[in-house]
Amino acid sequence: MNFKGASILANPHPCSHIVYPYTDEGLVGQAVALFTSAGLHDDEGVVLIISASHCEAIKLRLLLEGIQAEAYERSGQLICVIAEDLLESFLPNGELDEGLFKSAIGQLIERAKTCAASGHPRKVRVFGEMVSQLRGRDLKATTRLEELWNGVIEEHSVSLLCTYALDGAEDRLPGTLVELHSHSIEREAPIA
């Protein structure tokens, strides 16, 4: 990731929809940790809809940066949800239930938005891995989920980071998916 990508992650526009396709787990961990830590440092609410396999690794990266994720979770400023579980709750019959999606995501954002200490609203940023997981099963549903996320971004004025794991056979996301995002972070070497 270059400095422009790092800047987009650290200081996203309140209504940005960022995509980061990756092949290197270490680099995606770096990106998510930057996105999260910058938000927490700026007193923003952060919702991590994260795969079970990445959850502990991201929390460890945050700890290495001096961020006690559990303390932020207790305060309500950080909300961690397992992506696989949340995604399955939107697919009760194998079909994407848009009402369930909007309700659940709206509730998560509202929880993160309310500052427990002052009761005042705060800006919120969201990281999500559900689209990457759904893509392997149903590209049409993935596209629709990205469209629904754009509605959430507009309604709640949040910034959203999506990541897509690329396998060895592909080096890019389909253009139809990239076009649903306001910013794309290209896969590059880590920031020195």
C-alpha cells in the first residue's frame, strides 16, 4: 500500500466506500489495523465485521500499536462481529434478505455512534469481510450486498472498508465490483 492508500484508510471521507483486494494476509492486516486505530484515536466508533480467522490477528496488531481492543469494546466505541455469523443471518433461505441486513447493520452503527461517556453522537467507520466471503458463492448476491452497503453509507454517513481475498489465479476484482466503491486501494508493498 502506498502513502495515498494509507491516507485514505487513516482519514476516510465520512461517506467513502473503500475496496482493498489482497493476496497477502499481512498487508490486509496492516490496512485494517490502520483503518481501525486511526478511527479509535479520532474518537470515532468502529464496527469490525471480521472473519473469525482474522479477528484475533487484528486485535493483536492493535495491541502492538498500544490499543487495548477489549477496553474499547467495553466502552462501546469498538464493536467486533464475526462476519460468517452475521452473513448467515442475512441468508435465511440461501437468499439475501435486505430487510434483515439493513436492520442489523443499522443497529450496529447506532450502537457505535453513541458515545457512552457523553451520550453525544460520534462518526463511525465500518470494516466488513462479508462480501469477500459471499463472492465465492454468489457474485450476483455480492453485487447486491455492495449496493445495499452504498445505501447504508448514504443513510448513516459512515465510511466503509471492504476487503476481497484474491486467489492465485486472479490478480484483480471484476470491474463491476470495483465500480461500486468510491476508492480502490491497489495491492502494493507495505509502507516503509
